[in-house]
Amino acid sequence: GNSVTQMEGPVTLSEEAFLTINCTYTATGYPSLFWYVQYPGEGLQLLLKATKADDKGSNKGFEATYRKETTSFHLEKGSVQVSDSAVYFCALSARTGNQFYFGTGTSLTVIP
Amino acid sequence: GAVVSQHPSWVICKSGTSVKIECRSLDFQATTMFWYRQFPKQSLMLMATSNEGSKATYEQGVEKDKFLINHASLTLSTLTVTSAHPEDSSFYICSARTSDETQYFGPGTRLLVL
């Protein structure tokens, strides 16, 4: 079956620290992988995506590489800012069917 | 990028009344939209898949007679919570899927049933 396992939070970092949020998946076939960010009281915003192995998605300083050999899609940012404080969701879209599979979300707080 | 709107963003209603939430894809057509429910500090729970021109597909445990979904056009899906009760209070989020399988989410609707 399809599933996403995401690093548990909450994560608290100082400004300018390096961020890694781990995400691993199980899937039948070759899924597309996504990271979404949710700010308090808002819906989810697409942060980045990758549709095939070895693709790197990037946006706003965040990066994630689709690693088929380790079934991972870890989110990284070299220097976080206070404005990055939010909940981050890893998600998978299977090639067949409509459903998205979400991780449980990782809450990030960045302190000045 | 693709934009999805939801209306209203906030609604407070009395127990026993019905509430309609609209989800619109503003700059693309979506044959498939999704409705989610999110509890505080939790992930999204898929309630149903809304298909334009056909009946919605509900997830196990979701009452289709209570949560009515209509997807009458390629840019609009509606969720009606019928005879709402306090336990239906939640954050409801819709999404619309583009042709490259990406889901774009609305800003959410917070429902409070008194």
C-alpha cells in the first residue's frame, strides 16, 4: 500500500540554523512527492514537489530530493527564519487513483 | 500558480441548521476536488473525493447523508453539512487537483456549531 512517515515534532530551532525534516514513503509504482506548508489558521500551500527519482524540488530556500533507493524525500533549508515557523506536511500522490497520502505533519518553531 | 478559494472562511451556526461551504478553482478547471477535515494539531483527514458531473466518493466512516457534496461545474464544489451538531465543529479544507496530479488547497473554513 501507500503511506508516508514523517519525522515527529515539534522542532524548535534558532534563526539561521540548518533544518532537516525527514520523510520516507512506501508506494506501489512511482509516486509523485510533495511538501506542503501550513501557517496558523490557514490552508496548505504547496512548497515544492518532485515527480520522479533523483528530481530535486526547491522553493524559497527549501529543497528536497526524491530518493528512490532510500524511499525518502527529506526537506532541508540551510538557514531558517522566524517566518518559516509553520507545520510542514510531506505527501505522496500515487500514479493510479486520486488519493493523496499525508504524513502527520511536523511543527517547526524558529526563535530569534 | 493555481489558486483555490473557499467561502466562507468562518461560520458559526446553531445546532440543527445546515451550512454550505464553497470551493472554487479560480484559474484552472478541476474535474476532481477533495474535501478534508482537520482537527487541532493533526493531519488532514480525507472525507470525500468530488468528481465533476458524478457522485462523490466518501471515505469509510463519513456519512454521505450528513456531508452532501456537489460538484456541478469544473470550477466549483460545495460541501453542505446538514443538521450540524457541535461535534461537526472543525476546520474544513478543500483541494483541487491539476492535470499533473498536484493538489492545490483552499484556505480552509472554520465551522463552529453552538
